[in-house]
Amino acid sequence: MRLPTLPDEALLEHLQRAAFAYFRENLNPSIGLVADTSRPGSPVSIAVVGFALSAYPLAVRHGWLSRAEALDLSLAALRFFAASEQSTSPTASGYKGFYYHFLDFHTGARVWRSELSMIDSALLIAGMLAASAFFAGTDTAERELRDLVEGLYQRVDWCWAQGGEVTIRQGWKPECGFLHYGWEGYSEAIVLYALALGSPSQPIAADCYHAWTATYQWENLYDHDVLFAGPLFIHQFSHAWIDFRGIHDAFMREKRSDYFENSRRAAYIQREYARRNPHGFAGYTQDCWGLSACGGPSDEKSERTNECRRLFGYAARGVPYGPDDGSLSAPALLASLPFAGEIVLRALRHMLASYPEMCRGGRLASSFNPSLAGADGRAWVSVGHYGLDQGIVLLMIENHRDQGFWRLMRRSPYLRTGLRRAGFQGGWLDAWGRIDG
């Protein structure tokens, strides 16, 4: 099958189904946890589990899973988290309703001395709310699922996560307490703040959200006025669950924009950066772009001799200030599809035709680097696949095709409440307000 020659819908269906298959292939079905990457020995990423819980309803919708199968997989994960140890023990799964970034694939215990991650916990909980919105039936199993989600969401102590500061902290470790930095500057954390504000049990105050937006950086880049964030994933992750079209918080009302439009501009800025190609990297053109958090070649394990540039390994590459080592992420490009489909599909086809090695087994690799081509002329390609890449591709293709996942998430009263408490108004949110009222 030559992917670049497929019609748009067939191409997107193929890539979406291949992305979903990641969650079946890298799953521990007994406890519902999914590995961070497809590499042997990979631990679980709690954010990837959030994407999996969000993916199962879409798989039912497309006929890739039966409703019963999706329900069983979702319940396995929810029952694990409900029963998992919540304590200050360094081998617990979580604390205060949050969870450690990485867990053991077989037991679900903390690994790698990883941090209790507020943002990754939020992505997990967003997935739980997606499952709750989808499994709305009256039978015993679906009622159990909703009860589990309710209990797991209510036990999250969002106020504790501020660590006595005005914004939410990024993480906590039992060995040293809160990390020395919080969620400041525009980031993927809108969904974190929306969930923290919408909590029915321990919500943060609206002042916390406003303190966060006060740290934003508004810039003009290549004649685009934009709320700055360099890597593409920042402009995508919260958008997987929240439809920001036509809804505005105080910051965006002042700028006469919205977060959806901001992400559209970010895609065009990336395209222009690659066209200008300030570092002269091979492959960069207006149809070959996508700088984001992704795997990449590293100095420690470089496969090229006499390489003088710095290679960053796994890093959040960004535009226009870097870092940049010539590595591009096709999943990040594709996840901008809802914002700028007219330039994304054209670039995707160019990249697939020019660098078919970046798509192994029909699934997009985390990254490729044309400027590190081997003797055979093929670009360097990252090893294995990442669950975050596959998850964002899956959800954003769905949102592009018919906004199906956005419509599902609008059903969550907690998400709607959180957005309103953050000051969002307009569009679909006001329409739901009339129903809620």
C-alpha cells in the first residue's frame, strides 16, 4: 500500500487505526495499563493510559472494538487505580489522588524515582472522564465505571498541588517534596487547570488560573501575533479533549483571539520557520516541518561520525528559538490537522513520499532526521513508537474528521464547570450553559 497516493479519508483512516493498534499491542490487560513506548522493558506512562481510555470509545465508534471489549479494558484500568496504593511510600502508585509519571508495567508501582506528575495525572483523568461520558448505560458494569471515575476524580487534592504557591506545581517526590517550579508560561496545562477548577470536591480558586495566564508571553513571529510556545505539542494536547473554537477566557478576549486560532497560527509559524530553515538542515521546506517533543538522535549514541552539531535525544524541540537539531515529528505535524488541515495534509503527503522510512508498518515514528541520512540515503528514524504520539494522532484525526471526540467531551459537566470558572465564555459553552441552567 502506497500511503501518499491514498485519498485523504482513506489515508487518515489508515493512520488512525494504526495509532489505535499501539494501545492493544502495548497493554497489560490484567490491570489495564499501557506502556510509554514500544521498546522492550518500557514502563507505563499514566498519560498514555489517559489516551487509551479516550481511544476506546473511538474504537467502538469505528468498529475496531466491541462495546463490551472497550468496557472491560476501561474497567481494568479504573479498578487498578481505585485499588492502587496512595501514600508517601516511594513504591506507591500515587498520592493525594495524583499518580507517578511512570509505573511498573506488571505491578503498577512507581519506577525510575519519577515524580508525582500533575499534568500527566490530568491527562489520565481527562481519559477517565471520556470513558464516563461514553459509557452512559444503565447496566451494572457501566454504572460501576462511572462510580469509579467519580471516586477517582473526587479524591484528587488539587489545592494541595499548589504547594502553597499561587500556581499549580509541576510535580512532587516523596524524597524531596514539591519540585521547584510550577506551571508558568503558556503550556499544555489548560486541561489541568480546567479539571482542577471543575472538581466537585477540592477545586482550586479561579485566582490560580488567572495567576497562570498572567505569566503568558504574547509575541509577533513571522507577522503572526501569537501566544508563544515553541513545541507543537503544547498547542495540541489540551485541544485533544477541549474544543476551544469560539470560546474565550479573559486573556484571549483581550487579544481578540481564541486558543484554537492560536494553534492555527502556531502551525503556520512552524511552516514558515522550516521554509526559512535558519540552520540549513536537510529536508526542511514549507512542506516538511513539525518541531515538538519527540525522540531523536543523541550525542551519546550518535550513529554518525564527525558530527559537530549538538544532538538532543528526546527533547522538546521548538520554533523559532530551538532547540533544533534537524529532527522532525510527523505525529506532531498530523496532530495540527484540526487547526490547519490545508497545510498539514500537503506536508504529510510530501513527507511520506520523500521519507517513507518514517512510517514503519503503517505507523508514524516519533521522529526522523533527514540531515542524518545513512549511506543508503535514508533518514535517521527513531526506534520504536511512543504512546503519546499515537494517542494525539488518534484523537486529533477524529476531531478533524467530524469533531466526534470534542462532542463527547462536551458532555462532561466537570469540564464545562472548570472552563466557566476559568472565565471561558461563548460558543458551544454558552449553549450548554442554557441546558445546565
